[in-house]
Amino acid sequence: MNDKKSYFLLWLFAWFFVIPQVGLAQNTGKAKTPALGVADGWQYRVAEKDLPGIDNLVLDANDMLYATQELPGGAGKVIRFDHGVRKTVVSGLDRSDGLLLRGKFLYITEEVNDGRVIEFDLTTKKQRVLATLNHPEGVELLPDGDLVVAEDNMNGHLRRVSRKEGQMAEIILGGLNRPEGLAVTADGAIIIAETATGRVLSYKNGAIDVVLDDLDEPDQVEFAPDGALWITEDVHSGRLLRLKDGQLETILSGLKSPQGMAFGKDGTVWLAERGHQRILAINSKKASP
């Protein structure tokens, strides 16, 4: 066999067998999660990981954290983090999404067609269905004690859901373009993350005001104890935003589908980052626990 033919056969062997195996070996390792952009004066750490479908968060009076896992087909659940141990509180849910805690009651929404709005008693472990809606997501408490629930659709609604037996869910506001997260002010204004338009809206007494626009799929909104409004953007490279005294600040950037938030007594901001299946603990460096 002459040298040219030998070289050609060696080149073919390397091209089809050696090079692909080298590439395969390089790609079998677990990819590292990229570092996030962090605003000056802030820091974060990974508090919990390996949480598929992690979505919304609440804290109880003892700063114990609860979370929904938005998993389909009855695999959805609410979990509690009890001194480092994960405990299932509610199971058998279908894409459990929205989460609210008031007193001894958890309120949970299932983001599906004919999704349930559920009241779960943490003391008795009993639950009841308050309403069945079309893709219910955000859930908050109104000043009069009723719930307000967002239906996440292209022609979405806000609905009033009574906690009394036998009451129909009535429409508060229609014509919204994928309303998702909700927050309610002390004077009864409803803050709405309108995901498809990139806006955060305020609704009160029949009037709608634009709080923020030009956002990238705002998902959840939540008021911190200091009155600041926090917002997440549910995109591949999303941001955690803080609005205070008219100034909008990016606290974290480069997040993968950030979802719900909760605020601890020590100043910790808890954030569900669904794309990386984890919960982050975020602190101001001036008020680190």
C-alpha cells in the first residue's frame, strides 16, 4: 500500500471514529451553571437544588418555606423545607402553580383547563375546592377577605373567588393578555403581571394604570416589607427586578425562568429559579444574616 493511500485511510478512520469519540467524551460531563449578574451591594447563594417544576414560594410566621412544584398529571405538589428536610404537604395536584398562605390556610391553583383553586387547612390536613377556572395562576387576598385569581390566557381574566360555600367566581376584569402573578396593596389596588405585553399593571375602582412596561415576560410580582415591588421575568435569560420610589433596579440577571419570591424576616429574598431547578437566597450585603 503506497503512502498516499495509507494516509487517506488513516484520515478516514480518524474522521469517522476518533474525532466523534473525543467530542462525546468532552460533552458527557455535566455542564456548569453560569454565574449570574449581581447588582452592587447584593449577593446570593444556592439554598436548595434538584427541584423540578419549582414555582411559587411562601413563608409562614416561623420563616418556614413552602413551594409549589408545577408538575403535570397528578405529580404536582406543595412541599415544605423543615430544617433542611423536604416534606410533602399536598400531593396529587395537576401543575400546581399559584400559592398563598394566610393563617392556617394554603391556597393553591392548578394551571390547567378546569384547574382547581384549592383551600388546604394545615391543621386538619383537609382541603376543599373553592372554584374551577381556566388556567388559574396568580392568587391573592383582597381586603374584604375574598380571593382574586388570574386566569393565564390570551383573553385572560381576574376573578373574585369567595371562600364561602356555593358562591360563583365572578369576573373583576377581562381582556388581559396572559395575566399571571398578582399582588394587592393595602388600599385594594391589584398589581398584575401581564406576561404577553411585558407590562405590570395596577387596577383599582375600574381604572387601569401602567406601572411598568417594556419588560420581558413579567411573571410574578410581590411586595417586600419595605414596600418595594419585586418582579421576575420568565425567560431563558431573565431578571429579578426591584421597583422602589420610582427607580427600577436589576438585582440579578442571567436567570433561567425565575418564578416566585418570598421575603424573610431577616431580609433574605427567596427566589425560585425553575430553569435550574433550584431556590436562591438573596441578601443585601448591608443586611446579611
